[in-house]
Amino acid sequence: MIFHKPYPRKYNPKEVKAHLSVLKNQSCIYFKNPSVCLGRLGEYALDKTGLELTLYCKRANGLDQFSPQMELYCSLEDFSITRKHLVCYDDGWHLFFDENLVEEILSIAGKNNENDDRLLEIMDLILVFLVNGNTR
């Protein structure tokens, strides 16, 4: 997938913390091509240099299985955050918090088909979400 990095935006730390406090403990989809896993956002730290997140990975049929806990890092100049999506551009990882997107990805992953087909369907769904802001 190709993503154009938007004009660098300086986030106010209070704004970032407000978004993160709402997202904390929510289920999400971690995506870093070609890996996809179900997770839950845990603790986070924000300072002058960047953002550090703990992602608790959950087992989900048809998705990648990682260690139970992952640490994600991103510089402040290199990320974007909304109430449904967090992206670290240079590292290429995304966290998607949209409930419909999470449910649809889990549905696709649970299908009994080839891994390549599942990944392509998931990537298509993610692309539609990034363009439209929803999965429809």
C-alpha cells in the first residue's frame, strides 16, 4: 500500500493524550504489511521525542500470532492520530480502532480459505477504510 505522508502536523501533547486515553484498552487491528493481528492498546508514554505504546496481542483465528506484548515507537513528527486510526509513517505500522473494521477483518480472517486470499481481502478492506473513513 502506498500512503502519502500528510504535511507534518505538530500535535499538542494534550490533544494526543486525549485521543490515547479514549483508545486505551480498546480492541484494534495492528497492520504492518504483510502482518495483521488483533490487539488491545495498553499503556502509553509521550515525551518530547516521541510516542511509546504497549500493544497486547490477542489470538485470533486466521491472523498473525505475535508475542503477547509488543512495544511500538514513533517520533512526534512521524505519526497521525484520530479516534479511529493511529499511524506511524516511517515504520509503516497502523492501529485501527474502528469497531466495524475490526469485526469485518475478524470475519474475513475466520474464513477457511488460502492465506493469500485472506490477506488481500483484509488489505482491500483497510484501503477502503483509509479512503472513505468507513468500510462501506
